[in-house]
Amino acid sequence: MAVQSMKGLYSGLYAQTFLVLSLISSTQAFTEDAGLLQLINALQAKYNRLSSLAADFTQVYAAPGERVRQESGHLLLKKPGRARWDYLTPEVKLYLSDGRWFYEYLPAERLATRSRVKETNDPRVPFLFLLGRSNLRRDFKRIELLNESPIRAGNRVLRLIPKRAQQLRELRLEVDPVTLQLTRLSFVDVAGARSDFLFSNIRENAPASDELFIFTPPAGVELRTGN
């Protein structure tokens, strides 16, 4: 009888412990989900309110079997769908979107190409979601928090999986959870190549003339249409 009583006692304790641990786990999961949803909604609201965004950037590109490349320059975004990347080192280049066309200009080669924004696979195009061209919960089938070490302590890293992958496999955002300022934007394509854009000197609602997003080929520069 004593043995049976002890077995019953242990069984009851085990059941209660399991229940408590389950409740703790469920509460933690609910808190994490609620925190993630709050962060997503706050990000969406903030960048919907911005009319323009300027920043300095460093781009680090790594692809399987290739050497790592690093470039830097200035970025300027403006609603609706306009963007300008001025690369300064190690080579001067210009990438520009007027909302309809996407241009690539290589002064050293005296060559410029253009393609429709909706059809290009250029890794810079997803930047346009930052200023209201996209809805995070509508355009990405899964958004999750990563345990990846951030560049800046206290930042959160989100991984976003697009509904229509095409060339982009995933997008990663490193963001300050208090100011909602971006520190890093990373793109991983279906081939495993990764581009990390690291931001500094960010200016929200910076002056941005419409003329900055109009591309006119300089004299002697050939303009080719890709798509």
C-alpha cells in the first residue's frame, strides 16, 4: 500500500510539473509571438509614415565559390518607389529606380542598362518595401525572430520569407526595437549568394529632389533595355 501511495504521489507530482512546464512554455511562446507582431506592426507604421530616407552604406557580397566583395556609398529613397544608390568605392557606379524603370550605370564602361522594376532580379529592388511599397504580413509568408548575433547589442534580427521567391530566398532585417532604426538589411538569393547592407548616418525625411531619380545618359553612353 505504501509503495502504491508513493507511486501515486510521484505520478501526481510528475503530472503537475509537466502541466506547469507546459504552461510556462505556452506563455513564453505567446509572449514572443505578441512581441514579434508588435515589432512588425511598429516597423510597418514607421516606414509608411516616412516620405524619404537617406543613409551611408557598406555592402558586403558573398557567394559560394567567389571572393567576398565590399563596396560603399550613399543611399536615397523617396516615395513612391524611387531609389538611388551612389557607389563611391572601390568603383563609381549608379543604380537608380524612378518607380517604373530600374537603371544601372557604369561610368568606367560608358554603359547604362534599364529594366522594368517589376521584372528585374537586382538585389537592390527589395529596398523599395521600406517606404510603403510593400506590406510585411501580406508579402511575406513567414516572419520570425532569429538568435543570430546582431551588429549592435540589443538589436533584433528578423528573417522574412517572401511568398513569391523568384530570385530572393529570404530577407533579414536588423533593427533597434526602441527607435525602429535599421542597422542592417541582408538579402539571400536562391543560389546562396548573400548581400549585407550596413547602414550609418541615417536621415529620415531627408530632402530629396525629384530630379535625383531621373536618369539621362551622358553623351556617348549607350543605354540598353534589358526587360
